[in-house]
Amino acid sequence: MRPIQGGCLSLWLLASSTLWAAAPVQQYQQMRSQATLLAVNALLYFDADPRAQPDARHLTALREAQQRLDAFAVALDLPPAIGDSLASLDAWLDGLQALSRDAAPRYPQLLIGLLDSRAQLDRQAAAAYRQMQDQLSPREQVLNRQSLAIASLLLHAQARSARVLGDHSLAFTEAEFVARDQAIEQGFAELIGLLPEQADALHQQRLAYRFVRKRLLDPDPGQVTGSLERYLAGVVVALDELAAR
């Protein structure tokens, strides 16, 4: 974990109600989500085209995700292996932020390293989650699966648009795309049945997913755009927060 000032970290710990309210198993879930959203925003902000004018909101979002990950690391007293993966993720991000826009053609190499570190952190956090998942209700487990399924498709789409996916192991086959899409649709239907009091919010989240699903599932790279992140990052966070209640 990168060193950060204690006051800044304390503010994040105090500000995040779900951090302290959630059980450790949910904190590992949120680590996975936040690391994925960090990677998504890094892909959006560090556009390899030197002429690009990235939206500074993505830089703010990835730094906030980084601070949340640091806060989770403190709250969970991470095992050394997971701490090392988080430190690696931080190092790749620090390397990206140290480069000027003139050096943008070098971004993809660093982004691939960041994606690989995120994938390793995700595998390790998933293993820790599985050891404790029997503590969760069926409702919580479905919410967690839904959050991660949407986040993974969002990350895939941004990596594809940033032209770094060909060098990364995240790529899905067409059959995997279809299966993931069907699982997400089934997940929303199941959640509406499990949480009738949240039906309106879940319906709006499903509409947001359906609105961008064609772009998410398109196998051809497109132009880097923040529209997918704007629609879906909030859905991922909302599902995590609902599971942590």
C-alpha cells in the first residue's frame, strides 16, 4: 500500500459508512469493485492519443478509488500477498501520473501492467471472499455477483476501446459475452423478487444496463468514451452499498 497522510486516510475512514458497517467479507467485495472502477477510470483518463483532452473527473474518480482501497487495506489488515498486489497497482498508477501528455504513447504499456496487477488483486480478494461467503445471505450473494458481473463487462469494454485488450488476458469470447449478459438480466430479475422494496431502484439500474449493453457487448473497439462509466459505475457502487446494509 502506498504511503498516504494519516489525516487524509482518517477522513476516508470516517466518511465511508459502508466501510465500517460492512463485514470483512463485504469489504473484500468492495475492494474488488473499487479496484475495477480504478482501472476503468485509468483507461479513460490515460488516453494514448497525445491530442486527447481527457475528462479530469476520471482522474478524480480513480484517485478516490485508490484512497478507498487504501482505507480497506487498513480496515482489513490485509495478508502480505494482497498488500503486495495493491502496492503494485499503486505503483503502476503512480507511473502513469508521472508521465506528461507528450508521453501518452507510453500509456498502454503501463496500463497493461495496471490491469495485470488489478487482475491479481481481484483473484486474491476473491479467494478471501470465498472463505467467508457462507456468512452472507442469498440476497447479499446475488447483489455481489451482479455488481462484479457489470463491473467486469465495463472494464472489458474500456480496455477494448483503449486498444490494450489484445495484450491482456481479460478478453471474452462471444459465448462468454452472451452468458454474462444473460446472467446479468437474470440477476436483476432475481433481485427484484428478493428485494421488492428496492424494485424501483433496481428497475432503473436494469434500464441503465440495457441502454448501454450494445456497446458493452460489441466485439469491435470503439472510441474511448466515458459514457459507459457514467451509466454503470453508479450501478456497481449502489449494488455494493445495498449488499453492505
